[in-house]
Amino acid sequence: MSMINDILKSAVNNVQKEEFDVGKWAEEKNTERQWAYQTQDEMAIKITEDSKLYQTYLDVQSNFPTYSVGNALLVTAQNPKATQLKDVKTWKKEKISFAGKPNKIIILEQGNIYTREDGTEAQGYDPKRVYDISDMRVSRQLNTLPYTNEQILKAVLSMSPVEVQIVPNVPNNKVANFNVKNRVIEVTENSEINSIIQGLVREIASIHMLTFADSELNTFENESVSYMVSKRYGMPTNNFNFDKIPDSLQAMTPQEIKQELGKGAECFEILTEGMDRTLGMNNRAKANREYER
């Protein structure tokens, strides 16, 4: 027994443990937090000035429907090709390790509520490091979902808050149109199924977001939701065009841009959650959408 004690004592004495520096850790976290806030604001402006970058943001948001606009902007800035993001603890829990030196992606998650100097309470946000599946020792999982257009159409119809009717034609040569007076979505008969799906999503989104009034910004937002749904469910997206970003969106502050884009992101999350349920996908943990700053 004495020999075992001697070995244990020797081992303990020879290990030099580095003490945890709370101050250094807090400073690092604060630096990352401020970087995240600044990057969100910068990206909010950039995507309204560059149509290709805006479409890249939509691609990221379509991959991560439960992410806030702010976090989708952070992923767009750091790794827009990311498909599955988890922290180290979660990857380890799934018995998956890094393939090499990982590339961290900083996002923000809800932290503690704090009291401002004026006495009011505010929600705090903490930086969180996540890593994409491309950094892991595992085959990259394809993001294309194996559903037919007919199945996707049924899933879209399940999310319509109003009746859908087939008519000979709808105004402005559209495939689908929300008839505000009759409170129905009219669909042109004998239209191609991809066009019907995308047209229906535009009109359903316009009802959810109250963006059915004729304006450049409303049309742009409805189109963005339709694009994200098409992208997520593997439908063709070459017919979408975001070259003309509305002047009203470009004139907004970063915070206003994030709030405006948040309408589409929240609508997209609602639609995909319901569609996934109709398609029989596994239930996903519902994540609260938080709009940082």
C-alpha cells in the first residue's frame, strides 16, 4: 500500500496544473461578444449592398432555420458553407472528434438578465464557439431531403392559414395570389408544380408577415422566404433574382435591417417546423429565436 501511495504522490507532485484565470477568461469572452455585435452590424449593411452576399445569407438561414438573423449573419461572415454546427461538448457526446485543427465559429446565445444603469432589465448574450461537421472525423451529411414535389406541395398546403382555390388565372400573370377580399389563395390551373409550390409559399408568407400589400419591400421579403423554403427542400432556385435590393432596406440602420429580416426568418422557421411535421421528419428540439441587440 505504501508503494501505491508513493507513486500517487509522485505523480501528483510532478503534474503542474495551470490555475484558471477568471479575469482573463471574462476579458476574452467580452472581446468575442463585442466582436460578434460589431460583425453583425457590419454584415447587416454589407448584405444590403451586395445581392450575392444577401443570397448567401439566405442560404445560411435556410440551413439553420432556428438561428436568429444575428447568428445567421455571423455564420455568413465566418463560414457560409457550414451545414451542421455544434459545440465541442455536443460533438464529444456524439463520440465525434476533430479531424485536425478546427475552425471556430462564434455565435451568441442567451445569457443572464442584467440590470442597466438606469435600473431597467435587459437580456444578456454570451459568445459561444461552435464547429462545423466539415472539421469532424465523419462523412459530411447531405442537406438534400428525399421528398417528392407532391409531398412538398402537401406540406406547404398544410401551412396555409386560408383556403386555396384553383382558378383559370390570377392577376399580374402570377401563378398564385392572395385574394384579400375573399381571403383565399388563388392558384392558376395547370401550372407547373415547382412554380405552384414557390408561388404558394410567397403568398402564405405574405399572410404570416402581413406583407401582402403591393410594395417593393414586401415583394422582396416574400420572395426571400420562398427562396429559403426552396433551398431547404432541394427545389430549383435558379429562377430567383435578388439583384435589386429595395432602397428602403438599404436606408435602414443595422438594427432595423436585422429586425426587418427577422420577420422572414421567423416566418421561415414556422413554415419549416410545420412542413417537417407533415413530412414525418423527426421532431426537433424547439429553439427560442432571439434577436441580439
